[in-house]
Amino acid sequence: MIDLFYFFTWLAGLFVVNGRAQAKRRSSAGWIVMFGAVGFGCFLWAVTVPGSSIFAWLVSFVPLLVLLGSPSRAPADERACPACAEMIKAAALKCRYCGSDLSPIGGGGATA
């Protein structure tokens, strides 16, 4: 019965991995496959080796911890507005959020 608890918490972890990968602009399919493979292997380990279920369950969440600790990636065609820090197109000359005039990339800051 305890193995079912571990399995369902691992299954819920798949949804967390998907959401966090999308929020950090990472490949959610790749992270789900990695989390699924590691988790399924640890689940089999927990079922077959007596007394290892808690340790195997904890190890299965290592990919999630790696994903949570990794920085977000901004697309190459975006940059942060120096005035309001919102993500805008790299070629933008005016921020669509705060209306600040922007200098071309490599030029400098914003003039409000």
C-alpha cells in the first residue's frame, strides 16, 4: 500500500515538472522523459528491494530538484526592459509595458 503512495506522489511530480519546465522555457517533454525514466527505475527499485522504498522515492525526485535549481532561459530575441524589467523584443525601441524609450541593443539604458 505504501508503494502506491510513492507511485502517486511521483505521478503528481510529473505534473509539477511539466509546469516548471514550461515556466522556465525549457523542453517539458525532455524533462518529463527524464523524470519519468528516473522515477520509474526508482519505483522498480523500491518494489523489488526490501527496505529501500523511502530512499528510492527520494532519489526519484532528483530531476525535479535539478529543474527547480536551474535558471530560466530568455529567448534570444528578447531582453529585459531596463526601466521595468519586463521581457520585451530585443529590437524594440519602446517598452510596451512602461512606455520607456529604449536605446538599440548594446547602447545603454532607458530614458523615461
